[in-house]
Amino acid sequence: MIPTGPWPFILLGIVDRMILVHLFGSRYVSTDEAVQWHAAMDYSKGLFHGPFFYGQNYGPMLEALITAPFFRLGVPMYVLLPPSVHCWRCSPTGASRCGSNTKAN
């Protein structure tokens, strides 16, 4: 029996994202991810700075907050941050946040 509905496409999308994170995300770092890496290291040490400390024009870095406890437990950052960032940006909340900094003409 061939599966029907959206599930094959959802599964294909998840597998595609896992391959993308494995082949690209864990090897290359953007400037935004480097700042999130620094914030996650600070958060794991208990250093919570005020808004705009890292140069962003929004509140705390949620990706860094998600990653910090695992970094504190000893998981390497290059393993933690790419999937965390990617999952957050693919979520409806993260996708809406990505476009919130653009100005309408």
C-alpha cells in the first residue's frame, strides 16, 4: 500500500533538512550563527545580557537559549547549533520572525 496524504512529503522534507544540516550546516557558519554561538556559550555560563547586547534588533536569541543547556552538558556547539537554528527557522514562529525586520515601501 502506498501512503497517501501529506505524510510522504513531510517525511521527505525532514530527511532533506537532515541531509542539508549534516552536509552544510555543521561545516560552514554564517555571521549570524557565529553570534548565536557566542550567545549560547554565554548563556551556558549563566551570563545573560540585556536586549541588543549582541547587535540584534530583537530580544533574546531563542536558538542560543535552546542550545545552551546541552552545551553545558558537553555536547559540541558545531553539533548543537545548526539543527537548533534550522528547526527554529523552519517553524511557523521562526519563519515569521525572519521577515519581521524588512520594511514595507
